[in-house]
Amino acid sequence: MDQLLFLQSELERCQRIEQELQDLYGQSATESIQHEISGMKKQLKEIQEVFQQQTEQIIQSYEQERNQNVSSTPSF
């Protein structure tokens, strides 16, 4: 989660820098920052996918545990 927040803030920072460079120097000077932003977006997407998978696994684990507890509870 920390890595996700870090990458999001870095992405925002790089996008601000990109806009400033475009304003100052035009398109050619911003190509390297655009490449960096693209890489960060890819990393961010990968982390979000892992986070989503982990969340789904936790939910499934909780549901399995809950179902086991319900089935092992004696009925009166």
C-alpha cells in the first residue's frame, strides 16, 4: 500500500513537471519525462492489480473461514 501511495504521488509530481517543461521548452524536452510517466503508470497498474488480487484472496479466505465456522456450529 505504501508503494502504491508513493507511486501515485510521484506520478502526479512528474505530470506537473511535464506540464512545466512543455510550457517552457515545448514538446521535445518533455519526451524523457513522458517516458518516465509511462513507466510509472505501468508500475502503478501492476501494483493496483496485485492489491486487487490480494483483496479478493482475503475476501475468499474470510468467506471460507466463515462457512467452516457456520457448518461446525452445533444445531440445537
